[in-house]
Amino acid sequence: MPIYPTISDPELLVLVKTGDEMAFNEIYKRYWRGIFVIARNRLTNEDDSMEIVQDIFCNLWRRRADFELKTSLKAYFAMAVKYEIINRIAQKKRKDSLIERYADEYTEEDLSTLHMLSYKDLETKLEQSILLLPERCQLVFKLKFKKDYSQKKIAKELNIAEKTVEAHLARARKQLRTDLGPIYAAYLTSVFFFL
């Protein structure tokens, strides 16, 4: 049985690719604190920082079979935490902007109804509406709102024209607006930005 603390990072990665959880745990032990400190210094919130650490390691584990390291693990994690922080900040700005944009459009009654609904109810209703969309339309919508892909990046990822991406998004928005009624934007704000 290998003595994991004595194994080099590249050797640990080879073991991780085969599904070796002990090797993965060793990488986690070596790097989680550094990632956490960088995230906490930038975000100042320990829970968000720990979530970033978990997201980075979950992504590594999910992609382990195809993961190719072009630099050191230290450099990889430094870049990964940077992108996660940028994504968090961008999501917060978009959320704040949407709340500000739509706050004037809703009556007190709409907003109080929204507050009465539980988060789980909102999430369930939105997910059910998304599942009613055509498969390709669902995929485009999720890439845009859950993964924060640009329309250009979606087009490249799915090998379709940007105009096709726009059409899918317009169709999805129209359908969701119909399904979810007058608090459509509030649903998106409340659910997607907390997923």
C-alpha cells in the first residue's frame, strides 16, 4: 500500500485518474487550506470560501479521468480559485442588478407572496417549467443561467450559430414567463443565483 504523504503530486494525479480516493484525499490535504485562505481574503466570508474549496475539489474529482495538468497543482488551484471568485462576484452583481431592476415592477403583494413561498417551492416550480422546454432549449438555458456562459461560448460549445442560441433563450424566457406568471424575474433571481 502506498504511503500517500510521500508521493509526488504528479504520481498522486495518476492514482486519482484511476479512482484512488486516498490519493485524492492527499491532494485535498495538501491544497485545501491555501485555496481557502485565498478565497477568504478576497470574499471575507468563510462559508462562501469553503464552498469554493468544495466546488474546486468536486470538479477535479468529476473530471479526474480526463484531467490533464499542464502546470503544477499549486498553479492549477491558484487559477481555479481565481475563476471561482470572479464567477461568485459576477453572480452577485447580476443578482443585485436584477433585484434592483425588477423591484419597482412588483407590488407589495407580489413580493410578500414571493417571501411566503419557500426556496424549495421556487426551485421545484422553476425546474418543472425548465423540464417542459425542448431538450436543446433546456441545455442552452442552463448553460446561460446556471453556468453563466456567454451566448458566444454556448454557440461554440454546442456547435450552433449565436442566432440559434438567441432563439432558444427567447423561447425559454417566453415559456417560463407563461408558466411562472408575474413573478417570473423574481423566481429567476431567487432560484438561479442561489443554485
